[in-house]
Amino acid sequence: MSILEQLEEIKTQALCELDAIDDNKKLDLWRVQYMGKKSRLNEVLRGLAALSIEEKKTVGATANQLKLELEAVLKEKELSLGDMFISAKGEDAIDISLPGRKPPLGHLHPISQVIDEMCRIFVSMGFQAVEGPEVEWDYYNFDMLNIPKEHPARDNMQTLWVDYENEKGERPMLLRTHTSPMQVRVMEKIKPPLRIVVPGKVYRYEAIDATHIPMFTQIEGLAVDKGITLADLKGTLYEFARRYFGSDRKARFRCDFFPFVEPGVEMSIECIVCKGAGCRLCSNSGWLEILGAGMVHPRVLEGVGIDSTVYSGFAFGMGIERIPMLRYGIDDIRLFYGGDLRFLRQF
Amino acid sequence: MKVPVKWLKDYIDIDLSPKELAHVLTMSGTESEIKYLGESWDGVIIGQITAIDPHPNADRLRLATVNTGSGMQTVVCGAPNLTIGDKIAFASVGAHLIDGHTGEKSILKPAKIRGVESCGMVCSEMELGMSKDHEGILVLASDAPLGKPLAEFLSDIVLDIDVTPNRPDLLSVIGVAWEVAAITGKKVKVPDLSYSESGDAIEKQVSIVIEDADLCPRYSASLITGVKIGESPEWLKQRLMACGVRPINNIVDVTNYVMFEYGQPLHSFDYDKIKTNKIVVRRAKNGEMMQTLDDIERKLDGNTLMITDGEKSVAIAGVMGGANSDITDNTISILLESANFNAAGIHYTSHNLKLVSEASMRFERGIRPDLTVHALKRATRLILQLAGGCAAKGIVDVYPQKQERKSLNLRSSEIKRILGVGFSNEQVAGTLTSLGFEVDIYPNDEYMVTAPYWRSDINIEVDLIEELARIIGYENIPTTLLSGSIAHQEPNYLMDLKSMVRHTLVGFGFDEIITYSLTNREMLAKAYASNTLHKEPVKLDNAMSAEQEYLRTNLRSGLLSVLQSNLRHEEGPIRIFELNRIYIKRENDLPEEPEIVCGLMYNPEQEKSWPLHTQPFDFFSVKGVVESLLSSLNVDADFRQSDDESLLPGFQAEVLVKGNKIGVIGEVHPKVANAFDISEKVYMFELNINSLLTYSLQQTGYQAITRFPSVIRDIALVLDSGVTHKQVTDIINRFSLVNEITLFDVYSGKQVEAGKKSLAYRLIFQSAEHTLTDKEVDKVLQQILKKLEGALGATLRA
């Protein structure tokens, strides 16, 4: 049998056997038999050295051709066996609808999430996030914010006082009723221009019910510089509302009173539920009050030694719990601090 | 403040609908809501009481037979003022009412009261939502049409105004009229104050002395003799009721009416009971007692201002009158007081005595002394009209230090500097004038402005700017973004660190908890096996309850309670943490408020369900969390045996960084767990974030990746069981060719000698300079084993 005939025989035999193969093991044996080091094809190729140059050319070309051909059919067979594997061996198939092995996943508290998100927005507008003490002197919490003793404005913020008496027999220590004392603390240290936001806990003397708790969270903002106007206050808070509540959410300002600002304003956004049409959530007004703000009162600026005829500024303060309550329709503020994982794991 | 719209229209023409009116007032700073009195009175009609019988089973209840116009109904009623013949408000079953006890809205249901069927109810003012009065039933005028809906007879539209503390002038109907005037451009019509004075000169009959002028800047009074006390006319009674006040008699009603009209509280004395014909205004003597109108004997202190007749006290100034000078049906002469009292003084007294009245509420906000005479004249005129009598000639008006109305300079430049927009002369002058201000326009766009006599809140230039902004409208102020430079800002490393720790723990499967900072001593002590507190917590002066009287000194108690309560509805595993402050008392200073992160891990044995892979749960589970957390913050920590009282001895360690303690980890002491009803093992970690901040560093460099292959050798060492893993690795780590040591087995048992244990390590050798040969590695390994043997008595396990 000539070498070329031998090659032809190998090819016929290989293709014929390959056809019958139905699993990977047999295929592997086939590969060894026809394409391995000790295969007949390799033997033929090794024998080439003994041939004349003329024969080498034709036989070599045919043998290489066969090698390529076998590689191609092998690959094809491998692929088709891959498909057959599942349909043929159903009992080994995976049910991809079984749950995955999840790495454990915790949940950030919804209040932390809101603080993070709001700080991010204000930081991107050039504000710096700072924090301050929760136990405060009435000097920072009231006096320096233009809320004198025996003034009804103090009654609006029912205060929890600390059992502490100084040498003068005064009892000036309290749990801060708002984050605003940080306005004074920061302005005492840093000269304008300044822009800060202050997230933190505040406390009020409140009986606990679905809408009142003695501890809650606020975020405060303050910007002081030459030439800051009420128009800047509006612009900054509009921008915040657009970014936080979405660009189609309308916001409006109206006059309100806080002793440490003048003029004072309150910002409302279009009701999240009814989009302004009027519903139970917004008491049919179409608007939801979300923050109080205003131009820093000249007395507050002068109190920390900032010349109020040269500098001006705005401040704002917002209750944090109200925001997720409105967003998610939560009707009981106590849920935030009750630690019930069935609630907290939803956020 | 409730402002009946009909009453408001006495002073100003209003074209707006009530809803629009409420809206424009709200936008300009006077938060208003519309209340239709009678809006919810479906099912309430006018009835008449025809018979009253005793209740067979109850002494305090009676059975009233009510003629409803279409039949007779019997109702059970406990009111003391049931009178045969009175017209009353009758609610039939299904009517919407306010519950007299809870103040909640309710729907009237058929009821059997002490065995007697009651087919409806005779209503109090409170039940109708008219006032807080639930003492007796509402008695209607005798001409009320029987059987007709109550709403047709009594209803009114009321603006319910939430007045801010700076605007006492808005606690008056005329004050609100001025606001409406400014917004709508209409003119205010002021009431007539004139009356004829046919009596003797008042100076001959009354003298007034102010001893403490700091607490009483002004005292004005008039005298009316020969009055006839009686019921007020229906229009007056209805207006008072709409304001939430119960009519009493024509004199008291007029003083209340004028208080609502002008915002100036008035008080009427029975002149004949002022035996000295003299009023002396002075501070109370410490401990002085007095019986007020409500028949309560009150103890007063030296900061309380009293109205006296020179001998005895007749009223607590600005707060409440005395029982001894009260107007009665027999009163014939009235001394009418219209005074101004110091705001802080009244605030103090009202809070000290826990007595808040319509009068005290106005005085403590600081009303102008100019009001006294206007209100006095108005009230005198009305009393003459309604109760007859004759007024003495003139009034007494003691005003020791006249408070001049302030004139303020207002500059256009300042308006623009604060608001970011300028207004024309016409806008500025027009707006302020419509509010009652007097405005002079000066050259250079400056104005001289004098506030109206009833406004006490206008003190500086920016107060005028607010007036412009709120009346012209905030929507007419432009919107700009901050344009100034941003100052250099120091990064807030503490806040960044807290955020990183929170997010990393969430990534490790922990749920974040926030608990109240206010707690009690017992709860705080529960976190320790000894059940005692070693640090005295910060205590509140006026805690809401004993449950929330102290500021916490640990986060552990709160978290253990949260775990406890969650175990009532789930089995776990539970991983929770809180990152918040604790409060450490300091002498004569605010407490320290360190930031702490505390976490709990709870993972009971449970049925294995797919695809649960069983990882052991023990001390090393919590240690691993802390190790990974610290490693993510580039902190190198050591662990050392510790003696924390919350944790089980022997199963706890303190976390050290550079020799300093920053926290603890370990198994919660079973005694502590039991105190929280937890029977399974709980592991806890606690780190001080402020300490961590000192050591958590920014990454400074990196280690080059070597291109030379590594060589692996596994060794199993037999050691005395007292030798620690750390002792072994400390020695091995001294050999620089060892790149990594991994512990892969810990064994003690039959296959090693008693008192010994086996630790198995995989060592990875690698050089940054060359490919290591087996020979080289074996040589180093022999050195390592020799060192281990010499130092720790380690042998290779056979």
C-alpha cells in the first residue's frame, strides 16, 4: 500500500469511527488514536525523511491536509457533544432557577442613606460637611441665635435640660434642639467665605407617638460671604430640590419666622403623592413643607464678630426623617429607631 | 388664632374666596387654614329640652327628653347645665362629632348607658369642634329655629391662623385686616372709639400707682358706673364662640371681644370691691398667696407682678384676675384695665404658674404700649352700648417712660444686597404704606420709615426688607446660584472614616441599627455581667419618663435589646451594628461624645437548606470581621487577652494598635445574654472610631509584584498546647524569603501526645531578585524549624 493510500485509509477509518462516538471519553481515545504522538498519522509523517524530495512534497502536503482536516472535525464533534451532553444526560443538568450562594448583604439605615445623599449634593455645591456636639450650652443653642431667655420662641422648641448647675447657680446645659448651634460654633472659628452642612441628632421634649419622638435628625446649612442674597438662597435650595426630588418636582418659598434669620422663608415641594392636585398627605394643599431657611440675622453675625454690613449669608435646616417618610409613605416615625429588621432590611 | 371671616369683613372689603384668602396670607408668612365651623355638622339639629328625669341606675346621669321638631327622643346626659326649655344642639345617631374625652373625630353610635338606651346626644362645644369646652352642653339662643340643621343657624367661615412668636399683632382681627390690606390693596376701616363721658372726672374716683415700671410700662383705665350685667347679644356671643371663647356676661364678653379685635388684653374689676379706690401695681411678696378666678389658691414669688388695691391683691397682672374683685350679676360699677406688661415677666409668671391664658399669650410676645388707650376706649364704648351706665370723664393713663415709635433708615442698596433685587420707590413706599407704615422718600433712594403703633417686631432695617419681600412675594425674587469663591476646606477625616466603616460592615452582611441615645441606668447596667455601672451617666433635669432619663454610656445595651426584640420574630442569623455616639460625663464641661461602632453576631445552629454552606461560627468569626475591617482601613492590629465585663472570660480579646487599646471582641457573657433573654451564643465587637482615626492611615506605597516563581512548603508542627499561633508566626516572619504564612489546620487529640497540639502551615517562599532553587528553600526551612524548636520546642509531626 502506498503512503498516499495509507493516508486515505486512515482518513476513512477515522471519520467513520468519529461518527459513532457519543461521549467525551470515547472522543478523547479517538484523539489519541488518530492524532496522538503514537498515531498512525504521526508514524507516516515520521517516515517522510526516508522519501525522495519529490515524494516528500506530495505526501507531506496530503498528510498535513489530513491533520488539519482531523483537527477541524474533532473541534466540530467536541461542540456537538457539548450540546448532546445536556440533552442526553438530563440528570446532571443544573436548575438555574435555584437561588445563588449570596455573599451576606447588610443594609445601611435609611437615615444614614438620606444623610449621605444630601451631603453628597451639598458637597458638590462647595459645602463642607461638619458635625457638632449633641449636648450643648444654651448659649449656642439659644442666646447666640437671637433667642433670648423668657422668649416664646424658646417654647416652640421644648427643651430637654441636663442635670448640671454651674458655679453661678445657672443650669445652662441641654440637649441641642436643632443643629443650628453649629452655625455659631463654625463662625466663631472660621472667617467667611464659608459654606457648611451639618447633619446630626437633635432632641425635643416630646411625648412619643406616630409622628413625634424625642430624638430625631436634622441637616443644617450655612453660607456666608460678601454679596450672598436671598436670590442665592432660593437658587441653592431649588437646585438641591431638583437633584434630590427630581428635576420635574416644583418647589415654592413663602415667608416664615425663625429668630436667627431675617427674612425667614419656608420651602415646600410639590406633593410627592398627588403632584399638587391635593390629597390627604398634603392636607389638600398640594404642597409639602420640607425646610426652613432665611438670611442670617445681623445679630447672629455681629455676635460672632462678623461685620453684617459687609458680609451676608443664608442658613437652612431640614428634618431628615420626614423625607423618607414622605418618599416611602412611612406613617410611623418610631419605626426608624425601633431596630425591627423587617423594616430596616427594606432599604 | 381663629378669625371669623364675617368679622374680618367689618374692617376690610374682601373679594377673595376664603381659600384664596388663606393662601395669600400663608404665602406672606401668616399660615392660615380655612375652617368651616359647621362643615361637619351633618345630623346635628336644633332641639329643645322638654323634660328631665333621673336615671334609674346612675346618680350623675339624667334622662333628657328632647323635642326634635319631628318627635321626641330620650337621651342619657351627664351635663350639669341641663335646663327645661333650653334650645340645644341635638346629634342623632350617625352624626360626625369630636369625642369629648379623646378629642378625636368620631361617629355617634347608638348606645346603652347604664342600662338605658340613648338615641342621640345633646352636644357640648367641644363635641361640635367649636372650643375645648366640655363642661356642659351648648345652650343656643331661644329664637333658634326648632328642628332646623344647626349649621344653618350657627355656621361661619373661620380662618385658623398659626401666628409666629414675633407677630402678636396678628393675634387680633384688625391686625389680620392690615395684612389683607397690604396684599389686596384695599383700605382698612378702623372702628369708632368715641363715647360720651357723662360722669365725674375719673381722677377724683380712681388713682393708679405703678411701683414696678420695669414690669408694667403703661397702665390705662376707665370707669363706668350704673351698668346692668346681663347676657351679650347673639352676634357678640357667636363671634366669641367662633374664636373659641365661651360667653359669660356682657362686660367680660366685651373685654374678650376687644382683645380679639385689637390684640390688647383687658381686665374688668368690680369697682365697688376695690375699697381703696386705688390700684397699685407691684411685685408679689415672696410666698404671697392669692385665689384666682378659677378658685385655685396660688403661691406667688417676687418675680410675679400683681395688681393690688394697695392692701390686697386683686389680680395676677396679665395672667388671671382674682376671685375677690370678679364681676358678678350684682356688679354696678366697672373699673376697666388696659395695661401693658413686660413680655419676659409675663412669660416667666405664666410658665411658673403653668397658667396660659389668651391674655398671657399676647403679653409674652411683646405687644406695643400704644395699644392700651385704643383698646380701652373701644371697650368702654361697647360696654356703654351693651350694658348701659355712664362713663367717668377722661381716662387714667400712667405711662412712666414713653416708648417712642422708632424711625428706621431704609436704603435701596441694602434691599438689593440682601434680596438680590431692587424695587422702585413706588413699590417700596406703596407696600410699606399699605401695611400701616409711614414712609418718607429721601434722595439717593433712601427712605425714612416709621412702623405702625401695633407692630412690635420692626426694629432694624432688615425687618423692613422682610416686609417688602413677603408682601411683594418670594416668587418675585430671582433665583441665582452662589457665585463667590469657595474657601479652602480641610477634609473631614472622621466623617469619611465613619462612612467607610458603615459601608464595609454593610458589605460584610451587617444591618445598621440606630437606637435612642436616651435610656435608663438599669438598661445600661444590663450590658455587664456584674449588672453595675462603673461610669456615672449624664442625667436629664426634665426627662420625659424614667425610661429615658440618662444619656447612654455604651451602645451594647441598645443593640442587645434590638437583637432580643428581633428574635421574637426571626431565628437568625442576625448581624447588626450601630455606629454612633456615647456620652461620657466631664467635670464642669460638656460631656465627651466619642463615636463608637459596636456589632453583634448571632448564628444559631439551624437546619441546613440548600445552598447553605456551613461555616463554623465562633470567636474567630467576629475576630475575622474586625481583622478584615481594620485591614480595609490600613490598620495593623494585635489582639490580647482581656477582661471586659460584657464578655466571657477566656473568649475575649482587646484590639490593640501600636500598643493602644481601640476596642474589644469576644463572646457575650452568658449572664448578659440571659439578661436579654438570649440563650444562644452571641459575639460582639466594639471599636472606638476616634481612636481608630489616629491610626487609620492613607496608603503610602505598594509592594512590587515579583516576576520570580514561588515555592510552597507545608509543615505540621507539634507544640505544647500553651504555645500560640502568634508566637509561631512571629518567628517565621523574621525570615525574609517567607512571603506568606497560612494556617490550614489546628489539631489536638488522639494522634498527638497529651498536652500537645499540632499546627499546620503552608509557607510560600519567594524572592524579588531570583528564582529560588529547592536547595535554597530547604536550607531556609531547616533554619526555621531549628529556630522553632529552640524557641518553642516545636517538632515536625511524623
